Amino acid sequence: MKARVLRVLALLSGACAKPTTTHFTTGGDEVAADPARTYRWTFDDAAIGALPEDWIAVLGDWTIAGEPTAPSAPNVLRQTGAYKNPDFPRVLVKGLTFADLTLRVRCRPESGNLDRACGLVFRAKDSDNYYVTRANALEDNVRLYRVVNGDRQEFASADLKVTSGEWHTLEVTARGTKLEVSWDGRSMLQASDATFAKGKIGLWTKADSITAFDDLEAVAR
């Protein structure tokens, strides 16, 4: 019991930056996002080789890396693809909680033999219960899922070309039960689902994806 408590405290403090097994977390205390405020993470003020203090790692090797080609240089947050199993590397922003929101990120799928994905987590109740939308450069599609007790359930999908090695914009807007996903400014998915009403936000990949992320923005609606 003592060891479990210590592990949870380490996660909530952001101390565990590179978990090799999935670590359950609620994402910390609920801190309601201010309506109409834009929250932005450029990763440019964070230390290279670490995870920012206001993020919590769930799975994978997430680190700040120098990247001169980033949309807002010089840094990105990169998942290195060191986790080879067919699971879902992900990180959550600590504490900050959204209900209705618009969430967007610049992402570049770089490599991966099993998968080559970039994704946005939103309305996360915890690290096992959340919505995620993701684009995959090996499958050439964008999809929308709900994850319930760790079970990923697809409920919307669209086929389109997703190029590797290029920067793209993935965006989702959630208003009540209405969800809309855009890719590079083009609306691709519209769906309705009432599983999650509010929660944390974060980033997501799959399996051995090596993906760079920059300029995460969230606006409470």
C-alpha cells in the first residue's frame, strides 16, 4: 500500500516522465478552465530532455526536444516511439478541466513501423476514460474514439491522406454531445456522444509512433 501511494504521488507531481508501463492517474485536482480563455503550450520555455512540470505521463517516452523546423521554434514535445507494444502512449495536462472546448495541436508524424499517429485527448475523466481523436499516416485516416475503462471504441472515421514528415493541424470542438474534428482546417468528422461531459486534455500516439507536437491550444467555450 505504501509503495502504491508513493507511486501515485510521484505521478501527480509530474516526477515520472518516461513510464514504461501504463500508470493510472486522474490528472490531478479539477481546475475549471476560464471561459473564452486561450491556453497555449509552445514547449519553448521547458527544459530539453524532460517533461514539463504541468504535464503527467501515463505511458511512453515523452520529452522536450529541440526542433528548428517547428511551427514555433525552437522546441517540441516528442514521443520517441520507444514503447513498442500496441498500446497508447499518452500524457495529460495536470489539473486543468474543460467541458465545452476547442482543442488544436500542430503535429508531425515522423516514423513508426506499427503505427504513425498523432492524437488529442479531451474530456478525460482519468487515464483510462476519455475521448481521443487521432490521425494515422500509415492508415491514411482520421478517427474519433471513446475509451471506457481502457477499452477503445471507434464511433466516427474518415479516410484522407495523412503525410509523414510534414506538420499538420488536428482540431476538435466539443459542445455538449456534439463533437467535430478537423484536419488541416478541413472539417472531417461530426458525431454525437454523451459518454464524457468534462475532463482533462492531453496528447496521444500509438505503439511505436515517433511524433512531434507543437503549439497545443485549448479554448473553453
